[in-house]
Amino acid sequence: MSVFLQADFVDRIIEGGKYAILGFATVITVLAVICGILSIFGLVFGKKKETKPVATAVPEAPAEKVEVADDGAIVAAITAAISAILAQEAANENREPNGFRVVSFKRAGKNRK
């Protein structure tokens, strides 16, 4: 009787393996079809490649000389404003204000004096 049970078990395992392989094949086939559909959508609805005109080198004009004045008052005002804002934020958050160090200043505009 045990031989009969073993044969039945083996048949069930084989049947289950067939269904598993059939399921994997179905999933892979459906994924391949979806991939093909998306590729076709990409070809149909994709952006058209436009030819870009060839850029030619344009000689640059010499840079204007900007007179650098001593902006000590402006730098002091900016530093004081930053310090006041940081102190106010620190007071709102109930913590000690952190120090900061100004490393450099750069002008924002070309023709700014």
C-alpha cells in the first residue's frame, strides 16, 4: 500500500511542476507582450529628433573693467543683517546663536557699481 501512496505523491509533484512551468511561461509571455507594446508606443509617440544647427565660435568681447571701491559700509550692513537674522532664528528655537564667518563677496551683476 505504501508503494501506491508514493506513486500518487510523485504524480502530484509532476502535475504541480507542469502547472508551475505553465504559469512561469504565461507570465514571461505577458511581460514580453507588454514590453513590445511599450516599445511601439515609444516609436509612435516618442519625440522627434530635431537637427540642431552647428554652433559657430563667436569671438568674445573684452571684459569691461569695473572699478572696485571700498565697500566696507555695505559689507558691514550685510554682515549685521545676517547676524540679526541668525540671532532671531536662534531665539525662536530657544538655542544659542552660532557664529559665522564671511569668506568672500562677489558682485551679482556685470554693470553694477
